[in-house]
Amino acid sequence: MTNHSSTPFLSRTDLDAEDLYPIREVSRLTGVNPVTLRAWERRYGLLVPHRTESGHRLYSMADIDRVRAVTAWIERGVTVSKVATIIDREAVPQARSPGSDIHPDTTDSSDYQPWQNRLVEVVSQFDIRELERVYGQIFASFPLPVVFAEIVLPVWRRYREAHLGSDGSGHWTFLDTFLRGKIFQRLGYMRADVPLVLLINLPGPQEELESLVVALSIAAADADVAFVPQSFPLTEIAIMAERSRCAAVVLLSERTVDTDMLARHLPRLEQALECPLGIAGKICEIQTPQLEQAGLVCLGDATQALTARVRALLAGRLDA
């Protein structure tokens, strides 16, 4: 990779001479939110965007490729601080299949352990201000899928097990309430210029936080999300979709659904809808053929792949 440099300020003539993109467009193209892009610039020097005379950031296609290279390393488990030292002298890593060998110097799940430990420390102290600060640091250091899959949810699940067991402490309630509030805050900002996705839980027990993480992954596809946390009558979903003029409906389940649902109700819903129907959650791993036969697009779990597949679904590039 070539040395990364950039002209600090560009005149109007300079701007017209090169294809440059504002930070929101870079976020849409790469799936990395603007807050993280700015953090990569300030804290690690991974990006040096162009600046207009008024100070607005503009990115070249080389910058966008660089963001994708950084993301590729992070997806392999390399922390962003380590990426800063290898990104200019190593090739972009290929996507890794489960169980494949990884060089021990570049990928180590223990990189996330200090952040988990820090999260446990502030939760154990019921320190809401420090929790706010640590949460922001985690989001500035890792992409959304890593934040939840590798750091936040493992700690949350540990506290949940203690909460359901003999330990009646309020630590899980404290963390769960904080996280749900932060995600609801992010989801609550509705925009008129992006597609709306309805996210609806299928019948069965489901932790609200895990559903909200799926909603957040859908929102990362540059969409608004209307989340229905409780099971919604399937017969009314088509009416709700029509009246809300949503761009897609996504069902969510972390467990299998019965044969009658697969053979009758879901195909009827798919036929009644005028928009695409997708399904997310662990059900996609265990009932894929039946779901696709029912006409649903399997989107997977709350990972970066889910965000990319939702984006493709909204663009009309995914079929069951």
C-alpha cells in the first residue's frame, strides 16, 4: 500500500479535479460510522482526509479503499491500534472461514479481554459516568459487530447468568438498562431520506437487548428501523407494512419455528407483502432451506454481514 498523505486544504479548482466524497457517503460505502472514521483519524492517524476551505472532510477513493483495508484487518481480530502499524506494509487479508488458521501475531481474541475487564470494572462499581466514557471508547476503537460480539455481549451474558442464578445483584439490570437506553437513543433518530425497515419478533422468548443489536445492525445499512419487540400478529404485518410504506420487513427469531408457520403462515405473508421479506437471527443457521422455500431472504445474525445483506436487500440485489 502506498504512503498515505493528503493535501490539508483544497481550493474549488482542486475539488473539481478529483472525485471526493463527504464522510456520510464514505460511511454508506464502507459500513463504518462517521464517529469511528473521525476517531481513526484523530487517535491513530489511519486517515488524513482532504479539507475544504471551510474545514469539511472529503475522502478520495484511495481513502475509501484504506477504510476497507482497515475493516478487513479488524474483522480478523486485529485491534485498530495494531492495524496502524501494519496497514501500510501488509496486503489486505482475505475473508477467513471458520476454523481456518490465523497467524498468532496478527489475531488474538485476548485483544478484547482488557476492554471486557474494563467494562466489568465500571459495572461492578455502578459508575454510570465512567460506563458512558468506556462505552464511547469501545465504539471509537472497533466497528459495530466487534463492539457487541466480542466485548459488550459477552460481559452482558456473564452478568445475565449470574442474575438468573443464585446471585441476585443488580449489575445485570444496571448494564442491560444502560445498553438498551443507548441503542434506543440511536434508533430513535428517524430520517426522512432513508428507507424504513420493520423489524418484528417471531413468537418465542427473546431478550430485548439482542433484538436491539439486530436493529442497530440494520440501521447501519443506512435505514430507519421500526422495532416491534413483542410478537406481532402475522395477519396484520402486511397492513402495517403498507400503511408505513416501509421498504422491507425483517422477522427475527433465535430459535426454530414450527412446520405450520413455515408451510402456511410465512408463505402467505410473503405473498401479501409488496416489499421484500427477510429473516434474521440464529434461525437462519438451522432452518435455511425451509425459510428460503417459504420465500424469505436469510440475513443471518447481528454481524457486519447482516448489515451488508440488508443493504443489498434494500437495493433489490437479494432474492430468496
